Amino acid sequence: MRTIMPASRVLTSLSVFAFVSILTASTPAETVPSSALQSIVDSNDVLGEASPATFAATSLKNLLESYDNNKVVPEQPAEPMSKTAIYNTSLVNFITKIYNHKSYAMELSQNATHVIQFMDFSNELQLGSDAMYVVWRLFYNKMKAAEIVDDNVVLNLLDATPKHLERYFAEYSDVPEKNDLQFIKKQIESMILGKFTRSVDLFKREPDTFVSHLAQELAQHYDSEISQVKKDAAKQELIERLRHMVIRFYDITLGKMMWPPQHPEGVWSSFTTIAQGLQRLGEYNIIKHMDDLDDLLWSLTHRFCYFLDLAGASLPLTFYERIERDLAEKAVYFLEFREQDEGVTSKKTTILDALAQAKTRAIAYEKKGIISAPVMFR
């Protein structure tokens, strides 16, 4: 996987504003914020009206250290802020100072550091899925404004997403169904049997009192179970909303992604690594349905074919030979899977067709200097 972006990539990358990379002082279970987190909360006056490019020159760590050294300590210490308050204040600062900047869509399209840092921040504070959903939705909507997304953005995100989101989806991956009738029936039977066992004498002496107490206990148990079912359902709904938002984010990002034709040696490995990363989301229960995974793999496939259509003539023949060899040897496993829908032309055939057309243009250019315009320019 390539981690350093060449200067000659499709779009020029801005340096990245490191938002929460220094947040290592507090533990996940802490409610009282660490000094670094509190500094982020109080940094609004320091940030001013700078643009993302301005922050590239000075790291946030140095900014906060300078702020801490010059801060006037109040006579009465302020009340510790809750984890949620810390997060919300930091998020608002980020939105107003960075996210809303007119050039931020380009920055996001070239570097995914902020997405990863906010996921890290949410995990450090042990926030719920609602907070994580807000972050993904913000970046999803900002990605809509991007024209071209660097493939490294997708590679880095797919590498980081499973470990940051695992805890949200693992909780509901193998949860047994507790609100079915059979489960409730067994609980009621157990309660009645236990009541009779403990209070058989009361039943003999005062059957009406016994029945009244039993009915009250059953009603309280029912109310408690219903309340818990509603809470579980609300949590499950939030998890599903987060799941769908992550899928939508990757879908729109894949639809805008582009590889650097100036560096063809890394394009095919990037393509296959992204495919593996998408499948890994399924392994971590982030993608739960095969249709969703298939949709994303189709987005990746179509975008790769589009890249071949645009840049095919400029790519060396060795580029095509390597791909043809891998496809012939069935080395790309997802391309060997049976399609979800009957009768649909397979992803492998789709790539082979695009590969043949692009290679024809590459041969014409290499041997005779003939440049054939891609379909969109004809």
C-alpha cells in the first residue's frame, strides 16, 4: 500500500491539519477531560479565522502547548466538562473553522486524516454510535462537493475503519432475539414456578392475595421487558443508521475515485487492495448484507473501467500484461465470485472488455503515436 502521495498526482494535496492526533493523555473510561482534550475545548479563541492551508504550517499540538503556557489560570477552577460536551464543542470548532472553508472539499478528497482522527477521538471518549454517525454524515455530505478523490483516501480509510467501528457492530452481531413469544413464555413460566415455590403457604392461606401479588410482579416484569426492548430497538436503529451511512459514504467516494496515470505501477495493486478492504468491512459486520458489498464492488469495478477509458492510451503495455496475467490465473478472488443477479455480465468480463479497448489505444499510441479520445470526449 502506498502511503506517500507523489507530487504529480491527479490533484495537489494540501498538508493535513492534525486535529486529534495528540489525544493520548486520557483513558476511555475517564469522565474528567485530560489537559489536551480540555485545550481543544478552549481553543476557539486561538484558532481565529484561519483556513485549512494556514493550519498546515503549524501543528495543533504546538498551538495547544503555546495556548496552555500563556493561559491565565482562573481563581476558581471550572467544572469538569462531560465527555459529550468535550466532543460536541470540539466538533463545532472544527466545523466552523475548518469544515466550512470553501477549499475543504478538495482537502478531504486528497486526505482522509480528519475522518480517521474523529473516529479515534470518538473511541477515546467511548462515545456512542450517534456521535460516530454524525461524523460520517458530515464527511459524507462534504464528499459530495469533491470532484476527484485520490485512491489513497480510500486505501487509508479502509485500513482504519474496521478497528475504529468494530465495537459498535460487534455488540449486535450475535445478539439472540429476546422479544420473541417463546422467550417471554419461558420467563413467565419461571416466575410463576418460583413464586409458587417460595410462597406456597401464602397461596394456601390467602389465594386472592397470592394471585394479586403474582399479577403485580408479572406486570412489573412485563413493563421492564418492554422498556428494555424499546431501548435495544433504539440502539439497533442507531447502529443500522451508522451502517448505512458508512456504506453510502464509501459508495459516493468510490464513484469519484481516480488513480494517478503518472504512476501506473501502483494502480492495479491499489484496485485489488481496495476490493480486499471492502470485503474486510463484511468480516467486521460493518457490511451485513451481500447485496451491499456487491454494490460497492460494482462501484469499484465501474470506476476502474472509467479510469481505463480515460487514461488507457497513456499506460504502458506492461500495465496491461500484469492485469491480464492475474485475471488468467484467477488471482483476484472477488472477480471469480458468482454474481448476485442472474444473467448479469460479470465484473471480470466487464474489466476484460474495458481492458481490451484501452490496450488497443495504448498499442496504437506506442507504435504509431495515434491518440484515441475516450468515449466521453468523442
